[in-house]
Amino acid sequence: MNAVLGPHPVLALIDFQRVFHDPELGWGCPGYLEAEAHAEQIAQAIRARGLSVIRTRFVRDPHETGSWRAYYDRWNQFRLDPEDPIWDLTSPSDDTVVDRPTFGKWTEGLERHVDRDSALVVCGVATDCCVLSTVFSAIDAGQRVVVVEDACAGATPELHREAIRLIELQSPHVTTVSTSEVLRLLSADH
């Protein structure tokens, strides 16, 4: 593989779930469908090379410890069981799924799949929340990260752009690319 992705990149698809797809639910992300379509193109290319795709799901912790109680007081309509269909992935697959009741998904469940000599390639929603938190946690741990800008969507287009700007400030820990760029990088080594 190349210097950007390394020999064994892992694709993390962050929270492509019904709760963030459906604008009627209150957490819908404009641009979700386009971001997910780009992410699925990358997932197909990653799988074709025998590499790993990890999907994450944000789910409510019924214990609501610490400030999560106040959070769910604000968003009471989401006080739902982790098995409620609202938390379902919008593109189910045979990929590994990691459930977390936190914004950041860089935990043992994701970390153990990533080779430190390779990149964690990140796509997902919302850029300004779970994607940003995951990226910052991963780079704090020393993980090289590649964020695919057009395979992410924010709570608003403006918040998406602002989050990408914050992520770009973290170079060289993180690189931002487009779907076409990451597909080109993957095909160059195949």
C-alpha cells in the first residue's frame, strides 16, 4: 500500500443509522444519503482487497451515567432501548459492528482491528459529533487517520465544513481526502 493508507488500512463507518438518516427524528443529517453512498463504494473496494470494514452504532446507555442523564433529558424522544429499530444500521452487512453509548468510537472494540502502521479510514455521521470525537481520540492514541470528507455528513452543511476544518488542523496525524482520492489510492496498490 501507499504512504497515506499503509499496508492494511481499516475502514470505520461511523453511525450510518436510521436515527441519523431520518430528518423527522430530529437528528437527521443533510447529505446523509450521499455520504453513505460514497462510504459504501469505499467499503466495497476495501473488502475486495481482503481488508476490514468496521461499522459502529451509537446506542443509548440505559444507565445514563454522569452528564448523559441531562443529555437524554434534552433528547427524551431517544430514551429507547439499544435494540429499538431507531438504532438500526441503514445498510446492514456482514461487517463487524461495534456498539457504543458514546460519541467517540475509538475504543477497544475498534482499536483492536487497526494496524498501527496503517490508517484508520473514517466515513460517517455526524462529522461535527461522533466523527470528530472518534478522530480526535484515535489521533490522541497515536493512530494515523484518513477522513473521507464527502463520505461524511454533519448536522448541517456548515457544521460539516467547520468540523472538517478542525480535523485538517490536526495534520500530520490526520489527512482529509475525497472518495475518488481514496479509491485511487486503493486501486494504485491492487
